[in-house]
Amino acid sequence: MRVTQFNHPRMAQAFVDYMATRGVTLRIERESHYVIVLDDETQLSMVENELAQFVRDPNHPRYQAASWQTGNTQTGLRYARTPLWQNIRERAGPLTMTVMFACIAVFILMQIVGDETVLMWLGWPADASQYFQVWRWFSHALLHFSLLHILFNLMWWWYLGGAVEKRLGSGKLFVIMLISALLSGWMQAKFSGVLFGGLSGVVYALMGYCWLRGERDPESGIYLERGLIGFAIVWLIIGWYGAFGLSIANAAHVTGMLVGLAMAFVDTRGRVRR
């Protein structure tokens, strides 16, 4: 028998869960509204009494706690599942996706022809004869030398770069990417030579940019939790001390972080004054 109906699915679920703690089984049927159905009519009087109290105060803690206590989702209410690819696309703009695909394509190419060959094509300029091959000043960011390396960088690129592109536009993300790739690559070449690659200099620039932009301009919607920026700094320290035996582009990371902080500072000067 139909007992009542709700416009909001969470209210329907809360009432069903609460009645389950009272030993009454209800179901939710989705029509134009969320209809509460009772199978055992002998319990109708009890359900109606509880319903009257629920309607007077649906936000009472006892109803919220009931959903935790029952742990049951078999009430007839179904939440839509969003495909993984759609979730990725919702956060990432065209530039974010283009760079991700480019990194993946280059990584596959490196597995086919070898790291050294691709470094010869896309690596940082090795001498003056390559200075006018302009792409080299930036294409080193597309090179990754292990599966862990590319997964780590692309995860952060999608998470932070996607947010920047969605909120501030592709142009802003493009500028951050070019400047940080150029300066972090230049510093890493001075520090360790030209045999390096990866998007991590850009990623660290995005970390610094998003954190400081969020601190100084919260209304922008760009931010990075303080715990995550703390993680980034700890990872920088680990890299400098060579822990875990990893080969880490420390100079690129530090330079990228400083570039991101500087760009966020410049972008938020007027907003902070206002």
C-alpha cells in the first residue's frame, strides 16, 4: 500500500532507513515523486504515527543516524552511476586532455623505440646547435620513464590543471604550463644535465599556484588543501635527500613550485587589496 510520497530522495531514504530500525520494511518506488510503499498493512498505524513525527522534523539526528545503522541500500532508490570516462571529462578541459594524450602517446613511443631515441627528438637542447629547435624547450615535459612516473604526473595534472582550466580558462593553464616547463627545465639542465624529462615541474607549479591562489583569492574557486601542499613540500625534502633510491628532478620541482607561487601572487595582488 502507498503510504506517502516525497519530492526529495534523501528524505524518502531517511524515513525508510529509520523505519527499518523500528522493524518495519518500506520500499521506495520512483515515479514522478519518490513513493513510499508498505507491504504489511498491519503495520500501517505505526508507520502513520512515525510519519507524522518525521514530517514535523525531518532533520532530527535520529533520522540521519538511521541510515548509518541500517547500512541497507535495497529500498528501491537508485543513484545514477557516472561512467569513469565522463568523470574524467567533467573535470578536464581540452588543453588538459590534449596534454594527457600527448604524454601517453610519447610514453608508448618510448616503449617502442627506446628512451634514448625519443630523448634525441624531444629532450632539452643538448648544445647550441639545438637552441633553435624551439619545441625542445617545452617538449621535455612530455617524457616519462616509468609507469609510476607518468601515472603520478598525469593524476596531478588532471586534478589541478583541469580545475584551473575549468575555472580560469585554457589560456591561463597554457601560460602556467609554458612558463613552468621552460624555467624548471632550464634549472634542471643547469643542475644535472640534459638527460631528464617529465611533467612534474609543471605539476609543482600548479600545486604552488592553486594553493596560494586559494589562500589569497578564495572566490576564484581554485585551491589546494593545506595537507596536500604539505605533502608536496615533504616530497621535495625527500627528493633532496635521495630517500628510497629514486631519481628525482629536484631542481625542476623546486623551480616549478616557485614559479607557481610567483604567478599566483601576481594574479591575486589586486584581489587581496580589495
